[in-house]
Amino acid sequence: MEIELRLLPPEKRRRLENQSQLPFGRIFTDHMFYMEYTADEGWKGACIKPYEPICLDPAAVVFHYSQTIFEGLKAYYGVDGRIRLFRPERNMARLNRSARRMCMPEVDEDFVLKALKKLVAIEKDWIPRERGSALYIRPLMMGTEAFLGVRPSNEYIFFIILSPVGAYYREGFNPIKIYVTDKYVRAVRGGVGDVKTGGNYAASLMASEEAKKLGYTQVLWLDAIERRYVEEVGTMNIFFYFEDELATPELSGSILPGITRESVIQMARDWGLKVSERRIPIDEVIEGIETGRLKECFGTGTAAVISPVGWLAYKGREYVINEGKTGPLARKLFDELTGIQYGDRPDPYGWIQFVDPS
Ligand code: COI
């Protein structure tokens, strides 16, 4: 499929103002990638066009039954001036995995990656230069058929929008405060907790709002059956560094298979650390804090990068991890990962794909 280019004339293009202190996900670039699908014709009409509102029928499936999936990745402006993407093929594969689970059409992964690179190249001046900031890339698919019966939509749109971003958390790379909820659950095995679909995030809002009111940045979810085993933090996966073991919850079917998670596991193993993907009882975490066996705790995610956790509230008590400070392992992982992403460290795994300027 060809990608039609419908670009704004140079005088109509805006500029990225004030690159320092960029908010997360509030500023959008001049153009977007867009294509449509019908059951009869497949994907068609691929174009890069000006960023604009989408007009949908009020009966569109997505509004009523949330048939929607998305991805999140970033383009980095490297120290050598080259534009880098971090493992974008993993996002494409996860997008199609999500599509299958939500009964949506798959996309041609190579084609969408090509379109994504083209869009980033066109919008290259929107990639912030400051270390720690990047161009966040948000691909999204939704069911758009006007039909109120409950079945998969016969029509879809897929688009990619771009947003120059700074740190996801106000705290930046400083430790955040996490609230462990045993009142709400995020996902059950056999459900869609391991799929990047909007409903998971909608379902998490009430717990997050309650946690925020109590002064916590995010919620740590426990498993839905026993409310005993740690799952994830909604916008990131979670790691615990016990004495001689870096542990993270196993992918049980209700946890999002994060690409940063996968990368951290690989790097830590290559550094000789014992890394386990296993069930982690919250009691083991609390006991680890009380006995000093738990040295560090941090989250991982595209938006969150590596985010140290300094405080954890559970059953009415607040526990301090590593004196509320960023630990050496979180720091080392952050430095290595961002070093690869911004190009000032070698990329031994071949994780980087370059975008050639248009
Ligand atoms: C990401 O890290 O890209 C995510 O998708 C989290 C997002 C919901 C902010």
C-alpha cells in the first residue's frame, strides 16, 4: 500500500516551543498517520495528513463497547543527532497480539513500522533535544462501525499521533510513592489485563484517584483471586531487588508484557544477576522491607522508563524502601537503558532502529 502525503505548507507548521519541562501527552505535532479498514476491502487509504479531530458516528462500536487497542513507544534524538527508536518491532508485534485478543484486524507490521518512521521523519523538528525528553508515539486502533449489537466491528480506523514529552511522573527519576490496593483489582487471568486496551486504564481510575488523594502517585495491583500476589502498577511493570535476586511478577495472563520489562530482565541477567519471573507475595515484600532483605524497588515502562519506588503503603501503614532514595541498581539500569536510547552507550543487543530524516 502507498502512503499518500498530505502535508501542511511550511508556513502553516508550528514549532516546538519551550523544550524544557515538557508535560506528558499534552502537545501534539502537526501531522498524523491514518488508515481505515472494512471487512470487505481490508486496510486502505493510508496517508500522513494534518493532525485533526476524527468524526465518528455516535453509534460507533468503540464508544459503546470499547473495542480499542493502543501502543506507546518513543523516538529519541541521539547525542550524534541521529533519531533512534527503541525495539519498535516489539510494539508492532504486541499491537497485533492485542488485535487478535480484541477480535480486531491485524496490521502489516513492516508497513506500519515504515509509516511510523516516515511520520517521525516528517516531524523530526518536534523531537525534543533535551536529555530525558523524547517524542512519544501513540498508535491506536478502534472499531468504528455504527452498530449497537455486541459483536466485533466490521470497520476500523488506525492512526499514529506524536507528542513531545518530558518525564511521565512529576518526580522525574526521583522515587515515587505507591499505594497497594486490596480493595480494587485490575485484571483477572483469562481477561484482558495482558492486552493494551483502553478499558484496563478506565477500570484503574477510581483506585488511582483514591490513592492520589492520600498522596500516592500510583497504585500497585494485587492478583484478583487471593489479593496476595503483586501484579503491576498500571502504567508500568514492577521489580523488587531482594538480597541476591531481582524479582518481577511472572506474565500470568493478567499483566502487561512490557518491552522495558523484557529489556531490563535481559540486561540484568547479562550483568550476572539472578533474575526471577515468579509469583511475589506482598507479604514477602513487606517482610523484605522490615528485615532489610529488600534493597530496591522500581517500575519499568516506556513512559515511566525506570522509576524508583521509595514508599509503599499497605493496609494502613507506610513503608520506606532504601531510605526513600534511588538505589544503585535502578540508577545503573536507567543509565544503561537511556544510554542505549540516546546513543551514548553501545547497543549490544541491536535494540535500536534508526529513522532517516526525510
Ligand atoms: C507507556 O508506557 O507507553 C504506556 O502505555 C503507559 C501509558 C498508559 C502512559
